[in-house]
Amino acid sequence: MTQYLLSVWHSPESPVPTEPGLVQKTLDQVDAFNAELQATGMWVFAGGLHEPSSATVVRAADGDPIFTDGPFAESKEQLGGFWIIEAPDLDVALAWAAKGAAACMGPVEVRPFQDEPPTV
């Protein structure tokens, strides 16, 4: 089976919910989605992220790290959370992404992980 990253994206068109009732509804829906996904055995890992302003970017320059506050991508779209699942094929991963998008009320991008190189 292939592992897939289901990433949740926020933008001005799909903002993070802030109204208390909507926040709780989203949390409840995502909790139910997580439980359903875990019950299938396809769940690997998941997590929600703090706001992009909490990010620190680390760069290596001449062997010395350089730290910069804020997100790496200077764009309106920012990663808000993710699921890693193990699914038999892309169609199954897309079906779970559709359920995840409905649960978190935002877009979910699906990307397969690269295959592990063969061990010698």
C-alpha cells in the first residue's frame, strides 16, 4: 500500500474558522473523521498546525544556521494540518480526502509519498 499526505490548506477564500460555534463544529467533524479513518487501519498519523505566524524557517548558509520568523512561503495559502494515510490506491486516498475536506470545511490536497529505495 502507498502512503499519502492529505494536507489541509487555508486561504482568504477558505479561512480558519474563528466563530466559536463553527470552531466546535469543525473539531467535532474532524474527530469523527479521525475515528472513522482509524477504524479502517489506514490511519498513520495526523496533526493540526498553529497559525503560520508561529513558524520559524531554518536555512543552512556556509554551515551556519540562519533562523527567520514567519512562514517560508509568502503566499495567501498556508498549510493548516494534515493526515498521513496508507491506502491501496489513489482512488481510495481521494475518497478519504473528500471526507476530510467535508469534515474540516476546507480544501485538502492529496500527494503520494515517494517509494522507499530498495535496500541492498
